[in-house]
Amino acid sequence: MPALIHEKTNQVLAEKIIFSHSFFKRIRGLLGYKEMPTHQVMWIKPCASIHTFFMKFPIDVIFVDENLCVKNVCTNIAPWTVLNSLGKKLSFFQYYIHPSTYDLKNYFQKTSVFEFQAGTLSKHSINKGDKLHVDS
């Protein structure tokens, strides 16, 4: 099973990666999960923003670029939140109805996100610019 590693500290952030790289898997994301499995992470790629509509639990997230360099770390994201890769919370209006208020330059950058069980990232010191690694 592939694991997610923080290169700076060589710490395992997640022992198992749930890949969500297809269109339908990205759309579904964590919907339908009652909780995020411990020691697992969902990798949604590509992904420049997330929402937690209809989710039953909060999550921690790390946005990364195409080289798995950390762009942003956000913790304890509550259900019914919309968040872009800059860590900016967006309203439903900004996200769906009026996209001109959204940062479109950022949206089209090659970005992906790792979604963790809330509280996972408080155990690690991960900062913008750090590099992650997927170990097979």
C-alpha cells in the first residue's frame, strides 16, 4: 500500500492513500463516509478547491502542487465549508453562482489535495513549502 511521507521529517502522515483521480471519484470524494478512516488519506487530483457539503465530520487538508510541494495546510474544516487552495473560505455564491469572485488563476493551476481525519495534522509540523512523498 502506498503511504504518504513528510520528506523533511520522514514521518508517515498516512499509511494508506485512497486515490480519487477519476472524474467520478473526485465528485464523490468523502461523501458517504461516516468518518475518515484512521491512518488513511484521500488524494483528490486535480483539485484546486474543496467543499464539505453533506459530510458528517470535519477534516484536515493539505493542498499541494504537481511536485507535492505544500501550498497550504488547513485544519478542522467543518461540514458545509467551501475552501480554495489558498485557504480562503468561499461562500456558496462565490463558488457556484458568481465564479468571477473566485480566484480563477489559482483554480487552473495544477493543484491536488490530501484530506485527513480532523486532528491528524496537529500531530505533525507541516508548513508551506515542505515536500511530501508517496512511498509505494
